[in-house]
Amino acid sequence: MIRYLMILQFAVLSSCSTTSGSSFRPSIVIERMPGHGDTSPTWTTGADPFSLERGQVYFTSTTTMSGDSRVEACMSAAADLGRVQILRQIKDQLTSSGQLSENSASSDPSLESLTAYLSQGSLSGVKVTSRYWERREESDASGQRVLRVYCAAKVSIAKSLLEKQLLVAAGGDGNPAIRQKLLEAQKAFLDSLTTTTEGH
């Protein structure tokens, strides 16, 4: 009986120790990009990746690397990711439109041309306007504390230039009615962009 109680007590203690060691704890910022005080810029969360200001469309991308990575490499990766993801995000926005998700539109030459461009092409006139990094202590999947470098980059393109490139990518072939829906979906996407007054 005593041996059984000792085994049971050891099992309970081991369980408590495991639970305590694997518990999740919030991330702690231990170092920020100089010039940002004690707070991270709101745009760096990437929660609302698209924004619009003074005729410029802004897109935010984020990435994370191991704590011993160079911040320059991390910020460059975030910027490169932004140049690629902006097209993918636009594609998702346009193709999720109720008008363009119909079977009749899926095989239309205009939509096929546009989606191919958004999947494989690149936008002209995209530039990096802001970069940010911070070093964090985080909990990994096992609950162990690890060091990470978190980076964000904001890229921008003139709204008029973006509209022009999307129109060219759609081509002039296909069903006129579907092309009109495509143009309406593009306009709806651009009109839906959040206007921001935050500095870049």
C-alpha cells in the first residue's frame, strides 16, 4: 500500500512538472528597432494588410526567423514576401467575389488571363516604404522559451498604376458581361481599402 501511494505521488508530481514546463506564456519583446520607444507600430501586426493613403495602395507582410538571424536578412525577407503576397492577396479578393465565383465565369478568357497574371506575374512600380523588426522571447509548441526575430515590411504602389496593370492583365477577350463583372470586382476591391493616416 505504501509503495502504491509513493508511485501515485510520483506520477502526480511528474504530471504537474510537465504541465508547468509546457505552459504557454505570452511573447516578450526584448529589443526593438531603434527609434520606436516601448511600443510596436500598429501597422506591423499585419492584421489589416491593405491600406490606402494619398493615392497609394500599401500592403504589409510579416515574417519570423530564429533569434540568431541577422535583422537585415529578416527585413529583406519580409520585403520580398510583400512583393509576392500583394498579388496573391489581390487574387484571393477578386476570385472570392460572388460574381466571379460562378461556373460561367471560371473559364472565361479574361478571368483566366487575370488569375494567371496574379499567380505568376509581378507588379511594376512596387516599392518598399517601411521596415521594422523586433526580437522576441516566445513559447514554442512544447512550451520551451525560444528567441525569435519578428519583421514587418510595407510595400506600396500607386492606385492608378495598380488599376492599369490589372486592366491590362485581364485582356480584351471573353464574354463582355463577365469582363464587366471583373471590372466591378476590381473596383469593389480598391474601394474597400481602408484609408489610414498613420505615418509610413
